[in-house]
Amino acid sequence: MIKYFLGAILALAIIGNAFDFESDDYSWKLIINKEDAYYSVTNGAKRIFNIARSLLQDSELSDTSSIILEED
């Protein structure tokens, strides 16, 4: 479960261009921009949450479901 969560965070950071790749004759560098990664992940999570919320609100399940509490 944690692997999927970390994978989603990594995917959102990659989509948001939070990584820079630099190379020279002797080495390769993968530079992570922390601020860009933070904004990319938070914006992506907000969008996914809003999409899921709109899908659940539009479904018939939210209209027909009810919670009934009984006291004996």
C-alpha cells in the first residue's frame, strides 16, 4: 500500500517537472527541486480529490444511500 502511495507521489512530482537532469563528461546529476515537487504533489492531489468527489456526487449511490441507526 505504501509503495503505491509513494509511486503516486513520485509520478505527480515527475509530471510537475520537479526533476532536472544534468550531465557532464564525468558524472550525471539528478536534481530535485523541493518547492516544485511540493506544489506539484499538492496540486495533483487536490485535482484527484476534486475529480473523485465530483464522480461520487454525480452518482446515484449518493442519492439513494442512507444511514439508519437503531436503538434497542
